[in-house]
Amino acid sequence: MKIDFDILEKVAHLARLEVKDAEKEGLLKDMNNILSFMDKLNEVNTDKVEPLVYMNEEFNVLREDKIIPTISREEGLANAPKSDGKYFRVAKVINKQ
């Protein structure tokens, strides 16, 4: 398949892109290069190749969820510039209008 200016303009319209006249020649060349590369991939024999779901052999490699001790509220508030014993106290940054 070869892309011409009409197809380029239609694709640009569908993608809601504004393509300037100065850019059209380069874009047309790039799109045709992409399609010719895809044609090269179609020449590869893939009869005995199974489709891939993942790119590697690992499946759901996730760490196990573990409950681990964290710092207490008092330890978290110990270095706070201001606190009320339960929460950090910060300057008001949002005003009601």
C-alpha cells in the first residue's frame, strides 16, 4: 500500500491533526517508510511461532504481601514543627470564597 496526499489528509483529519503544507512531504515519506517496514515483517515465516502474551517467561512476579511494623503516630509526629498530638499542623493554603 502506498500513501498519497489524499490519504494523508484523510488520516490527519481523522486524527484531528493540523498538518501544514511544509510538513506534508516529510510526513508522507515517513508514513511510506513505516508501511514498507511493515511489509518486510510480513515476509517473515511465523507458521510455527506461538503468539506471545508476555515478553518473558515470568508470570505475575510480585512480592508476597507481608504485614511489617511501621512507625507509631508518636514517632511520626516527633519531628513535626507543629502538631496537636494526632495530626500535623500546617498553614492554611486554601481559602473559602
